[in-house]
Amino acid sequence: MMFPALENHRLARLTILDCGSFDVGPGKRLIGLPAYLLETDLGAKILVDGGFPPAYAQDTAAAARADGLASFGQLRDYASHHHLTAQLALTQTRIADLTAHVLTHGHIDHVGALPLITCPLILTATERADPRPCYFGVARPMAWPDLPTHQITETTPLCHGLTLIPTPGHTPGHLSLMLDLPETGPVILAADALNRASEPDEDYADAADRVTARQSGDHLLALQRARHALLIYGHDPNQWPQLRKAPQSYS
């Protein structure tokens, strides 16, 4: 069953939002921090994820200290134009214009829109079952927004050309997206179900549950082969520079 507000809509455009870069430590490369704006033929705007929380836009160093982020890495070249509202502005979009917000999972680099949105939130029931977003380490500073929330438990179409696919493993309630664009064709937004192309060979070392993560990764890779889809990884350092970013888009 499609999301009621979108049932007569067809996906028309994907825009990748550049929410900055993160240095994940010695021996690894800078990774991009994407969010996505999906637009339909009837003018709906669907945000997917949202980069780092708003506190990082106000005082990056103080927010990182409060969250203990230095134990994992640090934001690099994180400027005002990487903040979610600035990235949306490149597409002539305001937070108030959003029709829905899809959250792939509750980690710190994905939840930046939660304190800002006024539209319905869409995520898996498993992810929403957490009392608070899983955020980072033992830190749980963010509450779920008091907004209409649609919780999915299975593969679910939101509109024509846009399907949500539960892909547990990285987190228990992680989800990915399957897009069908008019010109580009099939596109998979894997999010962190497939962080990078090398993740299967690395046995999903970043996942909460490696066995389940491999099953989800295998499912997405099989879908990619079957649909001849463009697979956009969550944080692949080699792919990220090659992707079009806002204000450019895929249609």
C-alpha cells in the first residue's frame, strides 16, 4: 500500500545533498556524508536522511566533544554550505516544503533532520522501537520527533518508482531505497546496508549484526544485478567524488 499522500505520484528526480566529509581515522580515507532529496512529477519533496544534527552547524567542535566523536574520527571541511538547510536551498527547497522524511537509520550522520522537520516521518518499526535514535556509541541525546510517523515492516512502495526495502544488519531496523527514474533508470540508495564497495570483502565490520548485514547486502547486490541498477553506496570514498551533487540531479 502506497503512502496516501503520494499514491498518484511518480518519482521524477533524485538530488544528492553533500552534508560534508568525515575522516574515519588513520589508514582510511575521507568519506562523504550524503542525504537525498526525491521529487515527484506532482511536486512532492521527500527528504532521505539529513547529515549531522543541527548542533554541529552551530558549534562543530563543541558538539563533537559532547558526543565523544573524536574516538571515531572527525568532520573535515564542514562549512555552512554543508548544513542541511543550505543544501536544500540549492534545490529551492525549504524544510517547510517537505512532504515526507525517510530515515534509513538512527546514527549520528543521518539524523540531522529530525529536530527540524514538520512533515511525517517514515522509517522501519524496528528502528522506531528504540526509545531514542541509536546515534553514536552510548550517546542518546536526541528524541524522536512528535510528528505523524509511518512505520514499515516489509518492502513498501511509497509512490510509483519509489520503494522502501528493510535491510537490517548495520542497525536492526536499517532500510534502503529502490528508485526508478525516468531517464537514469533503476537506482539503489543502499545507505549503510552497503557502506562501500569493499564492505562484503571486509565481512561487514561496521554492522551491529554481521550475519544479517551480509544477507541484506547480498539482497541489494542481487537486486542491482537483476535490475542493472546504479548502486549508490552509503559512504564509498571512491564513488563519492564521481556522483552528481546539488544543484545537479538525476532524472
